[in-house]
Amino acid sequence: MNFNDKLILAIDFDGTIVDDAYPKVGKPKLFAIETLKKLQQDGHRLILWTYRSGKPLEEAVAFCKSKGITFYAVNKSFPEEQYDDTKSRKIHADLFIDDRNIGGFLGWGEVYQRLSNPKYSPNNLAKKKGFFSFFKR
């Protein structure tokens, strides 16, 4: 993979990285930790994009850090970004990984397979004709 193939991935926490037990931290989803570490090793930027705030957010970040996952940013597009009410909370990412996707969560094995497949590189994603083309095999 070269530099141009790196993605910014916004990843949900509850129901995606761990089983949903909000406000507690649930049990890690099958292959979640291993896949996130591999995605980081591959050079992708991981952003934790979650509904959590305050203490529950701190607990989620600490949980991931204890598993060896450090996010590029948390609930923002880049680490230095400061939220104020003049900006949308929508962040910039190439892909969003969330259990609330249409059709549900694919599972971490499938996520990694798709992200490591050249046909899903950012350059090829931009050329796709329509929203559902990402989900076609």
C-alpha cells in the first residue's frame, strides 16, 4: 500500500468496537482490537466517532488505549480542532464504520478484507457510480 491508499476512518464505539452496554464499556467485538491495530499498522488514520461524551467517552478512550489503540482524533476531524457552535459536528472521513449502517455491521473480518482490497482505495471509491457500489462484491 502506498501513501495515497491511506484512509481516514471514523469508527463508532458502542456496538462496533465493543458490544453495546452504554454507558458501561462492553466486551470487545470479535476481531475488533486486532483489526484496528492492523489498520493502524497499515497507515490508516483512525478517528473515534461516538455519541459518548464526558466520563463515558474518557472510559472508551482509556479502554482502547489499554488495548494498544490510540486514535488520531476523538469526535473531531483532527486533534487540534476546537468545537464551537458555529461549526457542524460532522467530521471529515473517507469512511464511517458503524453498527448502525444500512444492513448492519459487516464484522471486522469483512471490514478488513474490503479495506485491504485495491478496488476500495480512495481513488477507486471516488470513481464509483452510486452509494451502494461500495457494498457490492
